[in-house]
Amino acid sequence: MKRSERLISLALLMLFSLLAGCASVQNNMLSLFGRDDKIDITLPVVKDVKTINDVKSVGFEWEKIDDTASINGFVLYRVEKDGSAKRVATIKNPLATHYYDNGLLPQTSYSYQVSTLGKNGLVSPRSPIVHIKTSFIDPIESVFASDEYAKEVKIIWSPHPNPSISRYIIQRQDSKGVFLNIGVVKNRLYVEYFDKNLEDGKDYKYRVIAESFEGAKSLPSAIAVGRTKAQPPAITGLKASNDLAKKIQLQWDKSPQNDVVKYRIYRSDSLKSHFNLIGETKNPAYTDKIESDGVARFYKVVPVDSAGIEGDLPLGAVKGASLPPPPTPVIIKGVIENAQAIIEWQPINDDRVKSYAVYRYEGSFSSRPLRFGDITKTQFVDKEMTNGKKYRYRVVSVDANGLESAPSKEVELLINR
């Protein structure tokens, strides 16, 4: 062969060798934090990848690579929804056959591939895609909510059998139907929670979620409906007296609720005024002492149960009144005869009037008068008068309770001998 032909043959051989070498390396764009992984098709390929799925993680196992002379380890990729592959781990051990990926979402599908990592920094073609779906923690089997406590609901549930559970999250449904977290119980075997400061006689819906030490949450439990103790029912038969002297007697029907332990009495001077608490009693009766005669008052009574729950203040009220004074006498005669004062008045035809009394004033009305009582007739004779001194007289009627009427008009008399 001529020298020129030999040079041509050598050049062609070098070109074929270069092409063959280039054919063994291909570029494959794998976007990962701005860098590209390059594939070397001569590297051994991982062919069979097995998985074990957990709630927030997945474990991988693959067959041992016999030819480890050309590799430094393995690369784990997660295949994204757009088809791109994201490097999630680099395992720098050519003898490794296991790895994991964590921080995943429960009940979510993921796809993975594994490549060998060459000593030259290149990677092998990826293994066939492995599709997995993370699992979930079973819900708590049974949840119960109380219906008998005042202003609170007790929620209890069965302990979760999974020993990885670290705590429970208690949720309550709001007015929009959304379950919101209201509390946490930090032990797998501590299985009760008290929801406090609730409204009386209202239903509340709850569910409980178990959470593992890794932060993985179980499926929500079934909904449990709890109820707070209702207010005692309004009383019935409330009556108020209007015929008692300087007091008003209240009476009502005993509450049908067995655990009502007392009643609270509210009073006002008018229906439009504020009702103030004036007393409590264990019996269905109450006496309101009144200082004045013929005074009207308005009353409301509410029951209180053993838990301290008070019934609603009624919209209406019952009117009572203290006994008004008896009729006032009318003086028809006031004269001096035989050095005596004679006072006469009209008889009062009222069964309430049992007697009369005469008040004699000397000097101003601010001075203390002399009272002549137990008068059953309609005449009074004053024999104890001093010559030249003025006396003023007033007459009142008196009932069986000793209640006096308003005084009559006065009569002024003077003896001049």
C-alpha cells in the first residue's frame, strides 16, 4: 500500500474511533437546579426496582450491580407531571441496593427512576418508571361526644392501634360547615378532650384525626354529634298579690325539671325599665317587702339548675302591688262646746276600715302629734285642751293590718274662756 493510502486509512480509522466514542455518550437534558445530567449508555442499567410505600415516604430496592468497577453509586429521580425528571438523591455507594424518599403527601401518586452514577460523573440510562401511591393512616374507629354537660362537650375516642401515633387533633364544625382545629391531645393513649365555653342546648359536630411522629395525619374519624345541656324550661303559673300590706307575695308552679335547685327573682318599677335581681329562693314562692302602700311592681322568675344554668328571662312580666291605704275620712264637724273639742266625720262604708285614729297637733306640723286610736265611732271629743291654745286635728281610717289612710283635711280649734 502506498504511503498516501496508508495515511488515508489511518485517518479514516481515527475518525471511526472518534465517532464510535461519541456514539457511546448522549446528552439528555434533566433539569435539576440549573444543571444537566449526561447519559453514558455504557454504564450498567438498573433493571428491576421494587418499592415499599408508607404514608409520607417510599422505600426502594434494586438488584445488586455486579460490575461496579465503572460506577460510584446511584441517582434517584422523581418524574414530575410534565415528564421531566428531578434528581432527589445521590447514593455514593456502588454496593447500595436500598434507599428512600420522604416528605411526600399521603394518598398521592408518584413516579420514580434509578440510574447508576459513573466514575466519570455521567449517569446510565434510567430504569423503567416505577409508579407508586403513598398510603394513609386508618381513621380512629370510634368517637363519642357527650350530651349532658353544662356549657361543654366531652369527646372520647378509642386509642389508635398504630404505635407511631404521637397525638390527636380535635376538630369542630363551624357555622359554614368547615371543620376547624380546636385542640390537640399529645399522647396516643390519652383519648378525651373537653370543649368548653359553649352555648346552652346546642348541637356541635366533632371529628378526630390521629397524627404520627413524622407528621402524617390519618383519615378523619366519623363525625360525632355532641350537645350541651339545655336551659331549664320557663316557669308557669306566676302570680303576684295586690292585697297585702307593705309586701307583695309571689307564687308559681314548681319546675318539672328535677335538678332545678333554686329560682331567681327579678323586679322592675315598669315593664320598660331594667329588671334587677332582688333575691333567690329554693321554694316556688317569694315575698317582696315594700316600704310604701299601694306601690306596683313587675316581676320575672327564672329557674336555675344544679349546674348553674339559668333559664331565659321571660319577655313578659307579672304585675303585683302592695295594699293601698284605706279610704280617707271626711270631717263634717269641728267645734268647741262646753270647753271641749268635738270632731265628727262621715262613716266609711268599706269592710277594710276597722277603726279610726285622730291626730292632734300643737304648734307646727313638724312637731310630734298626739295620737288617739281604736276609735270605732265617727266622733271624737277632746277634753284636755288648754285655754288660749290652738289645736289642729286630722282623722285617718285604719284597716285590720294597722294600715292607715291618708289624713283628712285638718280642723283648727281654739278655746277662749
